[in-house]
Amino acid sequence: MPYIIAALAMLVAWGVGVVVFTAPGWIHLLLSAGLALGIYGIVTPKPAKT
């Protein structure tokens, strides 16, 4: 769950940065990292309950 929250925060920061700034190249790293974290948070297997 923390990965998904971090991913959403990064994607929101990327969206705001693209609109507010002239979208320098480094700001798109937030998009890449946010998507990677989101996918990782969804795909990672959850621990089995015993």
C-alpha cells in the first residue's frame, strides 16, 4: 500500500510540475518512477496469512 500512495504522490507532483513549469526533462523522471512504483505495488505478491 505505501508504494501505491507514493506512486500517486509522484504522479500528482509530475502533473503539477508539467502544468506550472515549462516541463524540463528531469520532471518526467517523476512520471517514470511513479508508474514503476505503482506497477510494483500492484504486482508484488502479498504475504500469505497463516
